[in-house]
Amino acid sequence: MSAPESRPAAPARLPMPPRRGPMGGGPFAGAGMPVEKSMNFGPSARRLLGRLRPERAAVVFVVLLGVLSVTFSVLGPKILGQATNIIFEGFVSAQMPPGATQQQVVDQLRAAGQVQQADMVASMHLTPGAGIDFTALATVLAWVLALYVLASLFGWAQGYVLNGVTQRTVYRLREEVEAKIHRLPLAYFDRMQRGELLSRVTNDIDNISQSLQQTMSQLLTSLLTVVGVLVMMFSISPLLALIALVTIPLTLLITTLIAKRSQKLFIAQWTHTGTLNAQIEEAYTGHALVRVFGRRHEVERTFEDKNGELFEASFGAQFVSGIIMPAMMFVGNLVYVAIAVVGGLMVAGGSISLGDVQAFIQYSRQFTQPLSQLGSMANLLQSGVASAERVFELLDADEQVPDPVESEAPPREAAAATSGRLAFEDVSFRYEPEKPLIDHLSLTAEPGQSIAIVGPTGAGKTTLVNLIMRFYELDGGRITLDGVDLTRMSRHELRSRMGMVLQDTWLFTGTIRENIAYGRPGATEEEILEAARATYVDRFVRTLPDGYDTVLDDEASNLSAGEKQLVTIARAFLAQPDVLILDEATSSVDTRTELLLQHAMNALRRDRTSFVIAHRLSTIRDADLILVMESGRIVEQGTHAELLAAGGAYTRLYEAQFAAPIDADAVPAVAGPVAAAAPGTAT
């Protein structure tokens, strides 16, 4: 499509991000794009988690597996403490004289004034002279091994099920985003940078996937571990458990203080990522023009600026959020020292066994580790929610007017001579309420009629055909196709009756045959070849080594500009539409090919209504009706000969292209709005 000169901005009724130009701007237009404000973290996180509702049963199963895994895991240190007691008690028993009872040894120690040692021996289960019971020790170690194996198996099963939950959730999110894009009006894409949109659809959704996958598993396991370990610690020693609980308020305080600052930085990080993607996409798409106009250094400077902004935001986000883990480790080490000191004193006093203290120290590590993980997960969670906000903003964007529930359509069986009547009835349209563009325009295109539209830049020519395709909604009046209001038709039905050949060619990665067949899925080989021969595509395809099986790359760089345009014309020919729109369709072909295309176009336009927007007035001489537009109004209409005889705006356009070279001093004397336009640049 030619650059929509009459689309300076999208309708004001659509609240969207600020755009940089009519089609997203050039390589240098977005340097000052503002950073978006984020939504509140809480609502965004709840909305993201709310997308797990379809997986409720699987989530419950994941929780159950997590409970089993954590239960077996936290039982291990307690039982392992028994192994420590067996070893320590066996060692102490071996130091006692055989034949003596434990009470006798305790009494001897008290008599010798060693009260603390006597209390410790009294709290143990000893058999003087017996030594270590290796059978009991092996049994305990076997139980511990079995518990840890079961914990690992249930943990693996939990991760497997959770991976499915996450990927299905993200799969549905991608589907929803894809469907949303097809429901958005063209005005949204006018305002949104392509690179920014691609970043939301790819980078942000991938980041959501990774964040959900990592945080959900660790979050669930960490919370269950904290609860399970607390239960075990209180069962061993309430006093030591209270000391360990000091870490919870400290953890919450540190995490909250750091998270408040890092969340803003993560929002900025992903915003700058989208902006940088947009700048790179634009610069590489227009790489040839950048080099032609010597703007490489400016592009490099813009890239350096954007890359620097992304670096600053990313470094700040990762640095600030990275403080959480060391802070949690510091708090955990302080608690570890306190538990070791108090626990040692309790063992010496006989109020707790050495195995229980060893188990409690393990539990203290198990307790502080998940708390540290919860803190370190804050950066992942914030990054994921920041990406979710950007995706939700896309999903919440205003959609195009929905199709009617009971749509109408002109009968397909109508005769070719009577189908394709297109009528504009008092049509008014403007992109911005305060800037009039098309007001009270009425026009009727009869079936089989060829209508050419010419005029200076900004006259509204491209807007006119965009209204036919319902890319935009009218502000007043209506457009009918064979008597049926376009708003009463579904967009699919309407566009299935339209064929459009744009100035900017679009070919996808695939064979030439597939690109032609895109116009009508299910077309036979003979129909494809007939369309190719009618539009002179067959002439150059036969010279290619692989013929119609030649694979085009993403930009079809293995074809010339004219050859690419021929393929798009063949595609429209194959579609056999009721109404044909040609928007500068021959601007990319040479003069000789243009003459050949005129014959193809005549065949293509036969028995169908056609609208032709042309720069070259030579291509529309044979049109049944020529409309001359200025400022959204039709100022002249008639045939080529009638308009030349009238000596008005069309004559000025014609003379600007075909008259003899004009002296520079004579240029100001050219009347009308086309005086400032270069020859052949009307759009």
C-alpha cells in the first residue's frame, strides 16, 4: 500500500500509545518515544495467575505432589538426627566401664562435681561398654535414603506436571494475542511501532513463560518447605524455633523495600527492549536508504543511545533485585550462629540431644534457603509481571467494531453484469475530530466500471479505498455493495469479494506457485498457470532454474521489484474478485512491462468494478470515469478527454507530467494545489 498520506494519526476515539509518524516513522523518528507507565504490581500479578484457572485440577495435583515431596524431604533431617544420636551415644557408651549401669555413671559424675556432664549423660540412652550399634545405624540411614528418593521422585513428577500447566497457559495466551491482533483496527498499527509490537508478542510472552515456569515451581516448593520445616523445628525445640522465626519479618521487610524500587526498573527494562527492537527493525528494513543518504552514523548513534538506555535500566533492575539474595544469606547466617550457640548450651545442659541440634541446624538451613529463594525470585516475578502488563495492554486495546450477529451479503449467483455496484452515500470521515478530511462525499461505481482516482498528496485517495475495505469506520453516511450496507456484512464476506494490489508488494517465504495461489486457496495448477500467463509472470518464471518451485526468501530479494509486483497482480487475477482495487500497482515496473500489464489489467478488470489509484496518468486514460480529488472532495470527474477539455485540476496534473520541461521561473505560475508537487507524485 502506498504511504497513506491522509493518515497522519489514528482516530482520537482509540486510546493508544503515541505514534511516531503515519506508518510508524523512519529510522530516526522514534528517538524520543516516552516510557510507558506500569500498572500496579498486585492487580497485574493476580490477573496473570488468573490465567491458570483452566488448569485448576492440574494445579491441585501439583500442590499435592509438592506436599508429598516436601514432607519426605523435611522428615529426613529428623531421622538423620537419630543416626547422629546412635553414633554419639555409642561413642560415649564405649568410654564407660562395662557392667556398670547408666545411673551409676550419672551418680559418679554428680559425686565428682561434674553436674553438667551428668545431666547430659542422663538425657541419653546408653549401654556402658556396648559401643556403636551399626545395625540400628544402617536401618536409620536406609530410611533416610528411601525418604530422599521418594522426595526426589515426587519433586520430578511435580515439575513435569507444572511444566505442562505453564506451557498450556502460555500457549493459550499466544493464541489470544494472535486472535486479538486480527481484531485490532488498522489505526492501532498506524500508531504502534512494528518492532515494539513484535517485542510484546515474542520477547514479553517468552519472558512470561520463563517467569511462570521458574517462580511457580520454586514458590510452591519454598512455601511448603517453610511450613514443613517450621512444624519440625517446633516439634524439636520451641525456643530455637522462635529464634529461627526472626528471619521472616526481616525477609519481608528487605524484600518489600527492594522490590518497590526494582519493579519500576523492570518496567523500564522491557519498555526499552521494545523501543530498541523497533529502532533495529526500522534501521535494517531501510538499510539501503540509510546508506544512500549517508545516515549510518546517525543510526549508530540512535542505536547507542537506545542500547545505553536499555543497559542502564537492565543493570539497575538486576543489580537492585540482586541485592535480595545476599541480604537473605546474611540474615540466615546470623540466625545460624544464634541457633548453634543456644543449641550447644542446651545440649550441654541435657535439655536436648546432639542429634536434635544437628537436625535443627539442618532445618535452619532448609528454613533460610527457601526464604532466600523467595527473595531472589522477586526479580523473576517482577520481570514476568512487567512483561505481562505490556501484553495485557495489547489485549485491552480497543478493538474494531464487531461484525453484525446476523450479517447480510449480496447474492453470489448475481450475474457479472449486475454485481459489483459500489455506492458512497453522503460519506464523512476524519482521522481526528478537529481535522476534516472527507465530508459528504457521494459516488456510485456501476458494475464493470473502471474508476481512476487522482489528485495531490493528502487528497484522500488511499483513504477512499481503505474505507471500501472497512479498514476504518465511517463518521457519517454509508457505503453499499450491490445495495447491502458494508457494515451489515461480515469483514470476511466483504473482503472475500475484494481484490487489492498495493504499491508495496508483500510476498511470503515460499515458492512462486504458493505465493500466487495465496489469492485463492484450493486453486488448481492450471488456474495458477493461467493467472501467471495472463499477467506475464510466466515470461520470467520460465527462465528461473526451478521455475514455479523457486523459493522466495522473506523479502523476495531473488526477484526484481517489477517481478514481485507481477506476482502480486497474478495473485489478484487468480482471486477473481467482484471489486478490484489497484493502488499504484504498476509503479514498480518498467515502461515496456507496464504496456504488457495494461492488457493484463484490462482482462483483470473486465466484468468487475475497479478502482485505480495512479501516479502515471498514462495508465488511466482508458478509465470509464476519472475522479480528481482535493482535500477529501471530488472536484472533477469525467473521462480523460472530458477532463482535459475542461482545463481544470486534471489538466494541471497532466501537464505537470507530460508538458515540455518548464523553466524554473514559471513554476510559481502553476495554479492549484499541485503546484508544489513533483511530476508524477500525486497519491
